[in-house]
Amino acid sequence: MRSGKDFDENFLAEITRDIEIALDENAKVFLDGEDVTREIRTPEVSKLASDVSKYGFVRKKLTELQREMARQGSVIMDGRDIGTQVLPNA
């Protein structure tokens, strides 16, 4: 992990509490103000995403963030739960 810490449930709860994710007009992804567009598409991050998604509080926080992104304008979202959980009325 970038922070140099191994993650566990307590660490994940701590870092997801106040996390901010935003998209700009060019579809760049910002994590707490930092452009992470390239980093989030690496095999390592894909593996970690699968590992941390087993925690309900992580899925809940990401659902909130994705819904907020959709409220701000037109977006195209891809993912297993987008049509059933995140934006069921899309």
C-alpha cells in the first residue's frame, strides 16, 4: 500500500472515514485532491480493490461517493453493483 502500512479493518475504517474522491471534466480521478487516474488502473490496485471490497463499510462509503459523483453531472460508471446498488434508478 502506498501508505507503507498493511491494511486491516481498523486501518481501512480510519482512512475511509474522511476520504474524498472527485472527477474532473476530463474524467481524471482525484483522491483527496491528488490525481490518481493512472494508479487506480494498475493490476496491484485492482487486486487490492477486490480484497477491501469485502468490508461492508468500504462498499457503503464508495456507494455514497459514487452517488455524489452522479448527482454532480453526467457520468458513465462501470461495475458489478452500479445498476443494482449504486444507481438503481439509472
